[in-house]
Amino acid sequence: MENIFDTHAHYDDESFDGDRDILLPKLKSRGVSLVINCGCDLKSDKSTIELCKKYDFIYAAVGIHPHEAEAAGEHDLDEVRELLKYEKAVAIGEIGLDYHYDFSPRELQKEYFEKQIILSKELDIPIIVHDREAHEDTMELLRKYRPKGVLHCFSGSVETAKEIISLGMYIGLGGAVTFKNARKPLEVAGYVPIDRLLLETDAPYMTPVPFRGKRNDSAMISYSAIKIAEVRGTDVQTVINAANENGKRLFGIK
Ligand code: NI
């Protein structure tokens, strides 16, 4: 397999500290052509940009994750705006709502999400959305502003996927389609129009079967792509190529 575009990874994560600069140069020979590294707070946003400077195939999403809303400083969003001036910063992410962990108060999560959506509209760049057990509030804001972007690690129903598509957004699928209880993600994988599908890892998390429990990396996308191709009745390289084109279109990468 070749031409893999991993639209969501966290290579700044400490689990890569021991071998980051051994792993990343080898990704190309394992079929990976592009990666978007997603920051979660200012520190990881800055590390993300450092990775982009070091590796030509890595692009940046910078933003404040809902987990980090409470810890964020008064001027962090101004700094995010500054970081977005960097030419390889192609999205605001990851941003959104997480009512599973509730690491930040919900009102504050919503405030940060909304402010960053507004920023994306102003700058005309896409957002990468994290929605965990917060479908209603997430959809309310997406309906209100109609930003460009992707619902990352999509965990909703086909009905919700339809609405996301009708808003003009993309659906990001990854390791979850390989899991034992993957009924919903697979239904969505079968439904998503081929021109709205993105592939992603969320590395180091969401490792696909048969590597559950190990650290994920972008080359393992092939296992998710195989599953998606299976339910769509097509071949895996077709899925990977379409997702690559979609990612380049959404994030404005040539
Ligand atoms: Ni993530």
C-alpha cells in the first residue's frame, strides 16, 4: 500500500519520545505520504510546528482541545492565531467537546470550541473536531457556523453522518472500524460518499486490530482501510487514494 494520508496523529506525544526520530523517517517507506499532527494545547501546538519544520510530509493543526480549555491561559487563543500564520499550519485542531471525561467545565469547552470555529471562519481554514458523547451540542455549533472541516474519529450514527455531509464536512475514520464492536463505524464506513472520507490514526491511540494494546502509527492505517474497503466492496488502494485526495482538497495541500 502507498499514498497513505494520516489526517490525525499526535507524534509529539511522550510515547514517541524514545524513538520519534527513528520511526518518522521510516514512515514513507511504509507507504505513508502525508501526516497532519494535531496539537491540543500551546505546548503541543508548538511541538507540532517543530515536527513540521523537521519533516516535509508532516503538516500542522493547532488549537486548544476541550480537555485543555480550563488550563488554557487568557492569551492562548491569540497565540493560536499567531501560530496559524506558519505556512504548514493547515487547520485548527483538535478542538471540540468531550462530555465523557469532562476535564474542563462544559460551558468553558463550548466557549473555546465556538471561539475557534469563529476563528476558522475568519481565516477560512478547516477545523478538526473532537466530539465525545457531546453530539447534540457539537451539531448545534456546526449548524450555526457551517465551518469547513472534519469530524475526527467519527463515532456517531449514519443519520448524524448524513447531516455532517450535508453541512459540507468530512468524516474521519480510523482504528475503530476494526474493533470487535464496530457495528456503527462500519455502517458509517459503508455509507460515507467516497469524496468525503478521510483516514486517520489518532496515533498513539486507537490502534487497529490485530495490534490492539500496542502503540499506533500512521502505517497501521492500512488495517482500517482494508476494513473500510471490505464494507464498500472496493479495493483498499482505491480507498486510500480517494482519502488522500480528499485530505489534500480539504487542507489545501498540493
Ligand atoms: Ni486526537
